[in-house]
Amino acid sequence: MHYEILFSPSYSLAKILLAQGEAIMAESGVMVSMSDGIAIETKAEGGILKSLGRAVLGGESFFLNTFTAQKAGEITFAPTLPGDIVVIPLANQTVYVQSGSFLACTPGIEINTKWGGAKTFFSSEGLFLLELKGTGTIWISSYGAIHEVNLKAGEMYKVDTGHMVSFDATVQYKVNKVGGWKSTLLSGEGLICELTGPGKITLQTRSEQSLISWIIPKLPKRE
């Protein structure tokens, strides 16, 4: 399997070349194009309960699509929002991904939902994360460009919750106020995620929540 990311970082497209017999799993609705000879199978990956957890708790689709090359060909994927795509190889590892950022993965990856704990209760990003673990490759997307930060052991980094994309399982995190309650409520920054290394984190340069907050006041008012 070979791949490349085209048109990065604003309107990224993942182009994946499959040899005969190779397969890839993808989120529902992200396929842009594919060669003749690639079969698609749609199912509740991991069973009904895991799929329900991904859909209701993790913000992803209930069904996943598996594309299998009956002969060598290519397939392309793109996220819904304009932004970047990053590829993360896993070797018996675990990575946590925010809701809506999962794009595709190879069949060796197990997808679960993980309870974020009461510490994320006030976060607009939700209570649950997607847990991706195993050996293989995953593709995740962002709104805006992706910025990677590698943390050393004990090093802390603070990120607005709306800009989080993913982080390694070795990274410890907690959601906290940006400052005092006055700063949290009036600064426009809201809540931040405090991440402590070692491990890699990825951030998105734009926030969906900020976009929504900008659009809503401009919508026509009903008389």
C-alpha cells in the first residue's frame, strides 16, 4: 500500500494505492473517487455495541466502509471541512482522536470509544474520545492545517479544546480553565487542555466551534 496527501494543507486529499487483495476502512461519506475493481462493504465494525458507542458517544458514523482491491487500483478520501490530513503509523500503539477527526485506517486497527472522565465535562468537544490501537496506519483530518508538537517527558503544553486533534496514549491530559473564572468567561478562550509528555500531539489551526459562533449572529432573524 502506498499513499500521498495532495493539496495540503487547505483542501487535502488522501490518495491511496492498493495492491490486489489490500483493503482499507473509512468513515462513512469520505470517499471521493476510486478505480474500477475496488469492492465496498458496509458494516457495523466491531459489532453493534462498539458501533453504537462510536456513533452516539464518539461522534462518528455507526457504519464503516471497507474497500478491498479485487485488482490493483487507487482510492481517494477527503474530510468534510477544508483542512489537512495527517498519516499516523502505529506499531502495537494507541492514539486518541477527537470526535470528527477520524478519516480512515488499515484493517489492523481497532476502533473504540474512551470515556474522557468528569474532567472533560465542561469541554464543548464532548465526553468521549476515539481510541485507535493496534498495528497499521491511520489517516486523521483537521479543520485548517495540522500542527504537530512533540513533548518531552514531563513537558506541559496547553491547547484550546477546540483545536485538539489527537495525542499519543503516553500523553497525560486534563481540561482546565484558561485562568480565573473572569478570564475563562470573558477572554474568548474558554477551556484549555493541559497535556504532559512524553508523546506527540496534533492541533488544528481552526476551530469548528469558533466558526459556528461567528456564523450564528449573522443568520437572518425570523420576524
